[in-house]
Amino acid sequence: MPTPPICQSCGMPLHEEKNWGTNADNSTTTEFCKFCFQNGKFTDQNLTMEKIIENSITMSKKLWMPEDKAREIALKTIPNLRRWKK
């Protein structure tokens, strides 16, 4: 089974269509999740990579992941996503 796409802004797995973002024409995109991208725009235009890393760690901890593991994954993944890659 192929690996599901992940949001290219926050790294959230996009297993289900209900979590996909939307383009300007209201079609869905598997490039970004609905929390990061709606109607063809990022939901938070001023979001920084540092802030999304902290948000990711917070959410992972709520899902019972130890903070050190959550931080390791976030720091490894998020800087390499399309939105943040330089």
C-alpha cells in the first residue's frame, strides 16, 4: 500500500479526503490539509516555520507522543516540506 500524502505545510497525513485542502475553484488538493489551505490560499499567511514546528509538537504530545520524539520528527520533516523548503 502506498504511503499517503502529507500536507506540504504542516506534515499532517492526508489519509482521508475530508482533510484535504481546497483550491480557488473549490476542487480538493492533496498537497495541503484543510487546516493550512482553503480556497487556494494559506489559512494563516503570516505563519512561520518555527510556529508550525511548535504547533506540530503540541499536537503530537496531545496524541500521547513523548515531546522529544515529537520534536525530532517535526524538526526532521517540516523544514523539508514544499511550503518551507528554501
